[in-house]
Amino acid sequence: MPIERETIIERPAATETTVVSGGSPFGIIGLVIAVIVAALLIMWVVNGGITSNGDAVNVDLPAVTVTN
């Protein structure tokens, strides 16, 4: 006659409670500033901020002399 074994594992009920509070006001302000800067950069790139569309760019450089 075979002997059957039964193992019962009881796990304790979860007793920990995690409370997540709202973000700090500095984080919210930083997020708003980051969104504004990102929007300005996107507008700058869309309006041709990286390319000059073949237009000439004149730069006046000062005369520099190097002496030893």
C-alpha cells in the first residue's frame, strides 16, 4: 500500500502598506520648465534653426595678432 504525502505551505498575509505621496513642488516646476524648453527647441528646429536654407551667413571677426 503506497504512502501519500501532502505538504501544505501557508504564506503569511501581506501586512505591509506602501503609501506614495504626490511629487515635490520642485519636481513639478522642473517638469513644466522642461516641457516649455522642449517646445521652444522643437519650434526652433521646425523653423529652420539648424539649416540656413542656403543663405549666406556673415560673421565679422576681429583682427587678431599673435606675438611671442
